[in-house]
Amino acid sequence: MESISAFDVIGPVMIGPSSSHTAGAVRIALLARKIVHTDIARADIILYGSFAATYAGHGTDRALVAGLLGFQPDDPRIRDAFAWADRAGLAYGITTGEAAGGMHPNTVDIALLRSGGNVTRVRGVSTGGGAAAIVAIDGAAMDLTGEFPTILVKQRDEPGVAAHLTRCLADAGINIASMNIHREGRGKTAFTVVETDQRIDPGLLGLLRDYPSILDVNLIE
């Protein structure tokens, strides 16, 4: 029988009335912020399902904006996230959408306009107890939780990328806990999610990027 800790019952330390709708929403936005790893000029947010039905009362809208600002789930500034966003120059729009069949009830789409003009689109879900996952980036399905030190690689779907990554990590003494490749289609853009057992030295990222098919490498911790 699987054991349940007091933390599982009580929930996470957080600001807000709901672990799923508040703390989980902050974590989704924090992951989205780490994925783009540059200044965010604007965020367009679409809420679905239970998120859409209760977001105002549970503070999901403020929680998402707070996470995009880098606030943690227990940060008291979440209550005034909109004002903090105005001070930081972060523009945002929040709407609701019609949930499709099979969609998780706590789902949000976030389109992030970077300061350089590029847009990254992520879909996140709040999975309960304050936990969250990114389930798609720019249309490529995945499962990125940030629970382990994670390397996110954006690449062209061409041979050799996985071998390059594993070789570099092995040379650095990094043990891979899991490695999954997610692609839009054969020969198109793909993402590799590598979870490791050790923290990653940011200096390793340059070496990982040094491969013709790799477009970007990002560290999520």
C-alpha cells in the first residue's frame, strides 16, 4: 500500500484558497517562465474547465501572473500580482475558452511574447496538491514537471541529438533519470526533456548547444 504523508493531506505552503487552483497555477506559470528564460513582454492566458469556472474566486488569474513574475506559491505578493505586473511592465490578457473532450479540468494555455518578438505557446495543467506539469510547447505534446533538475532541448528532428546529449552528460558525470523526445512530426521541430539525478552546472549548457541540429537548450530547476 502506498503511504501518504501529512504534507499530502494538508497540502503545500501557499498563498490562496486552493492548492490546485492557486499553488498549482503559480507552478505552471513558473515553469512557463523558465521555458522561455528571457524577459516576457506580454502573456495571453486562456483558462479552461474548472480553471475557467472558478478563477476569480480562487485567485487563479493572479496566481498565473505571479508565477510569470517569478513569485513562489507562498509569496504574499501573489495577492497584488496585477499591480506588481504593472510595475514590472508585464502586459497580460486573461480569457476563458471551451474545454475540448479529454482535456484536464485544470488547463491553461499561455502565449508568451518575448522581448525580442518571438512567441512561445505552452499548455499547462494543475495536477493536484500544488503540483503542475507542462503538457505541450508550441504544439508538441510532453510531460514536464520540473520535479527533478531538467534540461529542455529544442532541436530539429534529425539523427544524433540524443547521442550528443548523453555523451556530454556522461562526460560530466551526470546520471540521467529519464529522457523523452517529443516532436511535432517527422523532420520537424522536436523537444528533448532530460531529467537528471544531480543539479546541472549552467556552464554545461554551452557544450550541449554545440551541435548543428540543436536550436536551444534550457535548464529548469
